[in-house]
Amino acid sequence: MLLKFTAPDMLNTSLVDVATGSRAYDIVTVLLPNPTSTELLASSSKSVSSPVFASSSRLSSSFGKRPVSPPVEESDATSTERRQTKITDATGNVVAEVIWKGRRPDITIGDEKIGALTDLFGSSTVRFMPKILAIPTRFDTEYIWTATPDSLTLFDYDAEAVRGTFHQNAIRIATPYKSHKFNLTSSPNRGLRSPSKPLLTASDLPSAFSSSSSIGTPVPEPKVLKPKFIPTHLPGLGSNYLEFASHPLAQDVEIILSFLMMEILRRGRFSLTPYTFERPKLWQLKEARDLFWRRLRRNTV
């Protein structure tokens, strides 16, 4: 499945199925009214065990097991702002919901209450490597979310294949590749046979599909367009795409939501421009500025 984001704000956008051109999902995030004092006390009592998305990362790149989520910042821990992210399908049904308390997500997928961020993945701790963040999925131990400063993928270690990719700020083009099919109706005597001989035996199969056979000849099939993505490396130039293969043990919306959460984690882990709920255009400009200075430092060192 290939989905295109219609807006740069990944928590306020529609996802369009590129194959059909129809809207597959809508993602909307709204600010909720301030909680009452009773709700505030109840939520603060759970703040110790609930993971947080930090607005900036101070994680070490050394080896060792660390919590999935970045460390808590004081502004996040004391924030009383609550937001609600809803994902609806093409029929308008709510298929996933996230309640944000500050930057703490409380996740529900369908009728299943997932809970905190760590419950969405297959492990509450991950082994950090200098340039890779790898977190297993909860639905398949061989499926690993793999994030680097420049990429986010879902990798199947059993098949050694990429099952999902987040194409960010990319231009999509269609690359044709040749394919052939066989015309099985080219022979006018195709329906005639001897009563004592079957129409086609096992020994006839190799010759039946040869170019000189009377039963059929290969004819060119219309060219199939295979998508190719060219990253622009410039925020706002190009579009964002989410490409993934469905898994029998997980709903598509779970894979989509996990991609979104992993992208927020990736930004915090590698000190990239953090996602902010407010002013998405300003956030995009800040990302472009940070990217410029990061490349300038890299080229001058």
C-alpha cells in the first residue's frame, strides 16, 4: 500500500491511496478543554510510569539498554494541555485514537486499549547503537522498526526484506518496466482435438508456451508503472509518502500509527527538529533552517 500525505503536519492530514486516488484515512488532532482538578491529580499519579515524547533529545549514542521514550522535560511533565488525535477510515469510522496529556500518548486501536507508548511496541527497552534506533513490533518479533538520521523503515529480518518505508520530502515518479503475457487465443484450431488425445498433456507444456507454438505467442503487456522516489532533502519541497505491506497479525492502521510514533521518536533520538503540535508551517521553516546549519557544519568539519 502506498499512501500520500496531503499536508506536512502528519497529525493533521489526509492519507490518499495512490493506487486508487481516493482518501483512505483522515488524521485530525484537536486541543481538548483543560481537565478538572480531580482529573489532573489522577493523571499526575500515573506520570511516573507513562513514557513521554521529549521536545528535544539529550540521549547518549553509547551502547546500552535505554527506555523507548526520550527523557522527560520539565515543561512536558507539568503540562496540562490535552489533545486528541483521531484516525478515521474512508467510511468515517474511528479506527484509532490517541489522547495526549502534554506529550504523553494514550493509545487505542479499534476496540483494543493499547495504553502507553511502550505497549505499542514489542519491547519497553531498546539497544541504542550510534547511528541506528531499532525497536521490535508487538505483532511480529521478526519485524523491526529501524530508524536512522535520514530514514525510517520497517524491516522483516526473517525474509531479509523491507516491508515499509517513510518517504519524506520526496518527488514520486513512475518508472516503467517491461513485462510479457501470452495470447492463448491465437490458434483457430485451439478447440479441435482427437477423441483419444487430451487437449494438453504435461509433456506439451514446454512447447505450448514457446514463441513458435500454434497455441499461443507472447505479446507485449502494457507497461507497468513502478514508483520511484527522489528525496529533495528540503522540507516543503516534494511530498510525504508511507509505503508498506499489510501484515496478517496487525491492522493497517496500527502500522500507520506506529510509523507516526516512530517518526517522533526518530526526531528526538537523532536531535532532529522535534515535532510540535502548533504552527506546523513555522515548524517546517525551523526544520529547513536546522537542516541547513547541520549540513554546513558537516561540510566544514
